[in-house]
Amino acid sequence: MPDLVYEFVVPATGTWAVTLTSSWAGRISMMDDCTPTALVCLPDDDQTVDLVAGDTLYIVGDGDNSYVGWTDTEGPFTLDVHRLP
């Protein structure tokens, strides 16, 4: 299954949480443009990042097959993006 990329235009300056919830080994990466350099690219399903209103963030949902014992690295997931207080 190919990676899924979501475009998020930041509505307000602040610290934002991005969470991927799934029943399989998933991770998220976040980029501020389409170059290969990511703002955050860790094998994790929960990230925070400081963003400025009006900026565009690209969020990539991906399977992470680096976890030992995980055989499921694709399937449905929920992506939650919200500003922290």
C-alpha cells in the first residue's frame, strides 16, 4: 500500500499534536514542503510540532515494518490533528 499524504493548512500559531491510531504498526512523518527533508520523521504514531498560522504541513501516514514481531504494516487508520492548549 502506498503512503498517504495529507495537506494541512495551519489555522493558528501554536503547538500541534498529530496522532495516527491503527491496529497495525504505523508511523507519521511531517514535512513543510515536498522535499525529502522531513520536519519530523520518527517511527512513532504520536508527534508534536510548533507551527505558524498560514503555513502548510504535509502529513504522511505510513506502515513501519521496523518493529520486530509486527507483520501488519498497512490498513485503515485515523489521523487526528489538534492544537494543544
